[in-house]
Amino acid sequence: MIGFIKKDLAMIKSNFKLIGILIVVYAVMGLFDKMDISFILPFMSVMIMISSFSYDEYNKWDAYSISLPNGRKNSVKSKYITTILMILLVSIITVIISFLISYINTKTINYEQILVTMFGTVFGTLLVLTFMYPIIYKFGVEKARIGIFLLVFGIVIIGSLLVNYINLSNILKSLVFLEDYLIIILIILTIIMVYVSYKISKKIFSKKEF
């Protein structure tokens, strides 16, 4: 398992520079009180990890990995673990920089706002992961791009319809009692989504022939 994770990290090592540049850009923009791009950083972690699928296809890694002990299982598991570690690491760095920017600009640190914003970003990023990875395992990176586009487009359409035809304010009012437990609910929901996504991806990959 550790070997699979090291392999993924080695394959995307050249992309770490991009993350570093984005972190610097975010820090500079934050100091000058410009647009907040902190939400982009965790999302870029997923995009970079997706590039590792292309490397795997190009180097015929999957055909080799299945010959290893528990190769199919570890190959899928390592992708999810590495991606989650990348998201968490970048998010922690972003939070630390956000604290520093907040203190430099205002001499105070708005802990609650920064943490809630980053938590929402991590949740949204992991939500993207749960949809994208099974599609990639099923159709491959290139074909999956079309499926991902259609998925995002469909979510936007459905969201627009819900906003137009459903009174969301009434629904939100009825869910006020859950406000105190929102963080816990989202954490549990995220764990369930990632686990289900992993199981689906593992099942798809276990039946795939190379």
C-alpha cells in the first residue's frame, strides 16, 4: 500500500510547484485584500491527482499493478488515500496562511469564518472526488471528461430547477434545528460518500481487463 502511495506522489511531484505558486498567489492577493481564491487550492489537489490516472494509462501501470499482491484493491485505495491526504495537507496550509493574512490585515483572527469556509471547501472538493473517480475508473480519463462535464451540467440544471420551483427558504427554516449538528452531519455524510465511492471504484476496477 505504501509503495502505491509513494508511486502516486512521485508521479505528481512535478505538479507540486503549481500548488506552491497558487499558495503564493493566494497569500499575495489576501494581503492586498483582493479576491479570495483559497477554495481553488484543495480543488486543484483533485485535478492534479486526476492527472496521475493519465500517467497510469500512458505507462500501462494498471496492467502491471494487477499482477501484484492485492494489486487491484491497493491501486484504488492508494488513489483515494493520496488524494484525501493532498486535500487535507493543502487545506491545512491554506488555513494557516489565512490566519496569518487575517492577523496582518486586521490584527485579529476570525477563526470561525476561516474554518467554516475551509470546511465547506473540503466538503465540496471531496464531493467532486466521489463522483469523478468511479467515472474515471469506468471510462478512463479521456472519456470520463465528457461524463464529468455532463454530470456538472446536469447538477447545474437540476439546481436551477430546484431554485425556481421549490421554496428553499421554507425547507431551510424547517432544518434550523439541525444547525447545531451541521458540522457533525457533514463529516458523517462525507465519510459515507467517500466510502461508497471507493467501493464502487474498487468493484469497477476489479472487473476491468487489461
